[in-house]
Amino acid sequence: MEDTILPTALYIGVPYELFWTLNPHKLEPYYKAEKMRIEAKNNRENVTSWLIGIYVRDAIASCFSKSHRYPKKPIDLNEKPKSDAEKFAEWAKKHNEEMREVREARRLKGK
């Protein structure tokens, strides 16, 4: 037991003194908690790697394309994706502004 279970218990954070008062069944929550901690750490590292890839892609693309710009601010991971209606409303607003500018330019050109 000292050669097999004890090292694992110590590794997952069970204090030495507590280990000797527990039966193997009561070690299970410690094991599950350690497994959850490792999964959360792996997820954080995966998201970090993914973001680095996006930033590197944007940096390279901005070197080769005038239309592609490197982000001016960090990517907000908590931002909710926009619905189709919100996207359409933004497009319509931009389109209407452009049309106003065209009409104004024509009006000024006609004077």
C-alpha cells in the first residue's frame, strides 16, 4: 500500500496524516478533483495555444494583405456571437450611411 496507493494519494494532494485515516473508497473524491484540475488546465492551455495561433495568423496575413489588419485590442472570449438579425442591422446601418454619403456627394457635385 505504501508503494502503490500512498504516492498517488500524496500526488493528488491528500495529506500524509489524513491518508492513514481514510479507506481507499474515500480517496476517490480526491482523485476525481485532481482529474478535474488537470482537465481544466489542459483546456486553458488549449485555448491559449489556439489564441496564439489566431494572433500569429493575423500578424502574417496583415504583412501580405492591405485589407487584413492585426487586431487593435485583444480578442474578447466572453463576447456573445451576434445573431443574424444583429448582423443584418449592422449591415443595413452601414449601407444606409454609405448611401447618404453618395447622395450628398451627388448633391454637392450638382451645385
